[in-house]
Amino acid sequence: MQELTAGRLRRGLTDPFLPVAALALLAVSAAALDATVLCWSSIGALAGFSLSGSV
């Protein structure tokens, strides 16, 4: 088993996959529940996250 170094751990925690996946899941579930405001706010968060240069 490999040992996790601080650099590998930091890269894993700051990888943009986790927040993007969470926001996409939130948008899909909000759309399924007809929660229009929550759906559009999560889509806006995805757009802002991608435009901020974080991805």
C-alpha cells in the first residue's frame, strides 16, 4: 500500500471533480423534484465554478 504524502493528499482534495460532481448531482436531483430555484442556482454555481478558472 502506498503512503499518502501531503502533496498527493492536497491534490486529491483540491481536484475539481468532487465539487463539480456534487453540483451536477444537486442540479439533476433538484430538476427531478421540480425545485426550479435550486436547480438554476446549482447550474449557476457550476457555470461560475467553470468560468473562475478553477477547472
